[in-house]
Amino acid sequence: MTIADIARAEIRALKPYAAAIQVDDTIRLNANEAPWASSGDRFRRPLNRYPEIRPSGLRGALADRYGCAAENLLVTRGSSEAIDLLVRVFCNAGRDNIVTSTPTFSMYRHYATIQGAELREVELAASNDFALDPDGLLGACDNATRLVFLCSPNNPTGTLMSRQDLIRVLEARRDRSAVVVDEAYIEFAQQDSVVGLLDQYENLIVLRTLSKALAFAGARCGAVIGPRDVIEMLDAVQAPYALATPVVECVENALRAESLSEADGWVRQIVTERERLIDAIGTMSFVRRVWPSAANFFLIEVDNAEQLLQECNNDKVLLRYFGGALADCVRITVGSPSENDRLLQVLAAVGRA
């Protein structure tokens, strides 16, 4: 039995959409495409033609970057689409459940709700720096748990999951649940991806994105990495021609050696700036606590979060507020050095008020 066997029966039997074949140097009269290119078309591939159903070159380039075989990766419209696909593939409405922690990325709940799957959330302790609670997670699982979502570094807390805790969850749920590790911010953690564990754990699935460290949030491109049979099911569910030609071409550019080197420099700067901001903000009188972070953001607890947000908004500095269990907390994204200097000026003025 493999982890694909717990997917929905109708999805296991689903065949991918059979699109019109695409062959170079042919007269294409089989896909109802326009025979002319627009005067505004400035891309390497003509936009009057459909893009590849699945962009093979981009798939190979991302597999090289993430250290996996191409057949173990599906290119997605950001990692959010990957979450949606996984929930639809594995969860029967009204019957199956998903387990995750709280606070964490809200899209796990969003897509669970859309699919009609129960979401079980295990609360993380602020006093323990929001560290993963493997006992709590495993205790929340049962025979209907199809997916376990783990975000590392976690959003919005910035907490990095230990490899030991992940392995414990993977081993405990072997052929009963797919364990999905969302690594949207892993480049800022200066720690290896867990993709290297794929050969040992067939229930491991990893999400990656180009939105953060590669500065391509507007391109909406990410990847889901996992067992080949799971990737094939996700491929069958994903819409044909999911990646637009302009997106494919700009991401191909972002994956060139010089672009990746440039991005690595930005990541180093963000990490340095993150620690500078944490040190400076931690000394401010209205700040109760600053949690350590392995991402490009960090979380702080303050005396009056709503007032702080309003003061910052008045000075055209936007921060993020979540409410609920984080009612006194604000998440701060690390910006450029000049943006961070401005933030510190605004916060210093708040402290003097």
C-alpha cells in the first residue's frame, strides 16, 4: 500500500485531460487557435498558441533547484494551488479530516472549508516559541485523517520545525496520512529542505514557491514535490495549460544562474536585516516580546496592537494583524534597509507618544 491508495477513489481512476497535440514545425489546425500573433506579443513563444499543457523545461529547472527528479514535481500556480489540489485529491467531503497546528497559514483552513473536509487544529504554545507539538498532532489524527499540514518556517510565527519532530510524525502516519511540509520560507532559515527525506518516507509531500526568496510573488509559480503516483493524480486534477506563457518565460529567467545568485544576495541581506530589526524592536518600551524567526518576517507582542497598527498606517507603513489567539501580536515583514529604517523611526515615535 502506498500513500496514493488513501486518495479519493474517483481521483485515483481519473485520467488527465487529452489536449490537442503540440508538435513543432507543423501547421496547427487542431486546437482552434488564432493563426496570427498580436502586435503586442513580445514573448519568446507566440501567445496565439496555447502554452505547453505542463511546462517540461520549467519543471526540469525547478526539479534541479529543489533536488528531486522531474517526475516527482508538479509546477503549480503558487503553493496555494498545490494546497487546493492536495485537499481535493485526498479528502472526501463530510468524511475525511485534515490536521494542522494553530496559528499557521490560513489557506489550509480555507481549502478544507471549500472541500467540506473537517479541519483539526492543535494549538501551539507562545511560551514555547510556538514549537511544533508532535504529541498533540498525532493525538488529533484518526483513521479519517488524510492530510497533515506542517508549515516550516511557520507563518505567522517564523518557527522552524525540527527534523526529529517531522520524522516522528512521518513514521507514525506512514501509510495512513500524507504529511505535507510547506517550505515557502525555507531559504531564509539557512537550513536544508526536507526534500532529501522523500526516498525514505513515501508519505512526505513538500511545497515550494518562488514568491518569497526569488521575489516572484506576482508570477504565481510554485511546486509540489512528492511520490510519482501522487504527482500523477495532482496532474490529472490540475487545469490544462495552468501556467501562462509569460509566467513560464519570466520564471525561466529567474532560474538562470545569475538571477539565482542575485536572489541569494537578497536573502542574506534579509536575514541580516531581520536580526537588526528584532534586536532594535525588542528594546522598545511598548513591546512585550519578540519571537525568534527563521523566515523573512517576525512576530511581536505589544501593549496595544490596534493602536500600533493605526499609528503605522498613518505614516504609510503597513503591518499585519491576525486577532484571535494573536490579539496582542503584529507580524512584521522585513523590507529593504531604507524601509526598515523608516519602520524603526515610526515605532520609536510610537514609543515616545
